[in-house]
Amino acid sequence: MLSTRSDKPDVRALHSAVKIIAETARNLLIIVIKSTAFVGTAELVAETLTRNGHNGYSFTVVSNLEFLREGAAVYDFFNPPRGRHLI
């Protein structure tokens, strides 16, 4: 994601893509976000899905931890190094 002049991430493309997903969903969806996304991305995506979804379809937002340590994957999954997860 590119930054704006205020050094905040530019989330316009993300917001647009998530809005389209919410508006066109026809069944339960699991939205997977890369763990390298900025902190707060999962909350932003969940809020956008809730605000723009319809027909009672539900969404689950999860983070794909890409840098799990060998032998510690379960611990790392439940204890991410930054941000919060929605599980």
C-alpha cells in the first residue's frame, strides 16, 4: 500500500475491493489477510464487509501468518507479534 502525504497508508484500493466483495457475496466467505498488512487492516476489512454486506451473508476475517517459526506455529498463530486477530 502506498502512503499518503501524511504517512498514513492509502487504503482506497483495499476499501474498494472489499466493498465489491461484500456487495457480490452469495455465501459464507473467509477473507484472508497477509500478516504483512499494516496493523488495523483486519478491523478495517471487517467493518467494510459489515457496512456493505447484504442478504444475511456472513464473513470471517483471518490473518495468514507468513513467518511462523518451525516448532512454534500454533503458539505463533495465537500470539501474533503485532496487531490483533479476529478469532
